[in-house]
Amino acid sequence: MTALSDKKFLVYRASAGSGKTYTLVSMYILCCLEKPHADYFRHILAITFTNKAAGEMKKRVKKYLEEIPKGEHRSMLEFFVEQTGKSESEIKKQLQAIHKNMLHRYGEVSIMTI
């Protein structure tokens, strides 16, 4: 998988079964964590090529936001700690706030197809 970036856009090129959805979901959540506002997801646009992929990504974002604070997906939590410099407890608290906010504003989650 290769990533191209110009600071505003991040593009991943990868073949089937290479972990694109996992990578996109973790990068999406990381973008949410980089801002202090629990509703920052409203300013992020994630684009995939199929409705199925967009639906799966949206489902996984919601799942990880709920499960990471409960102690699941340890490697993703460690990635967020490493990338943000925040403590595990700070990350977990922020993920809970994002999750709660996202559930109330789910229609504003912009994960869609081209």
C-alpha cells in the first residue's frame, strides 16, 4: 500500500485484501483525534469507489470508536498514542466524546463513493 499526500488530501493505492479499509478507518479516526472538537468529523470527507466499501468503512468507524475505549483493538490505540502524543486515557476519553457526538449527528458523517 502506498500513500500520497499534499497535506490536504491523502490518497492510498492498494490492491484487494491489503487492509485498505482498516488503514482508511484508522486515518479517519486519527484526523478526528487531531482536533479538540468532538464534532470535527463533520469536516472530514472520505471517498471510496463502492457503496459497499463506504458502508463498511462507516460501520467500522462507529465500531472502533465504541470498542477502543473498552480495551479492544489495542494496536490501533497504540497507533493513536504514537501519532498524537496523547495518553491512552486522553485518547479513550476523546474517542468516547467523538462516538457520542457522531451518534447524534450520524447524517453528517461524510464517508461516501465518488
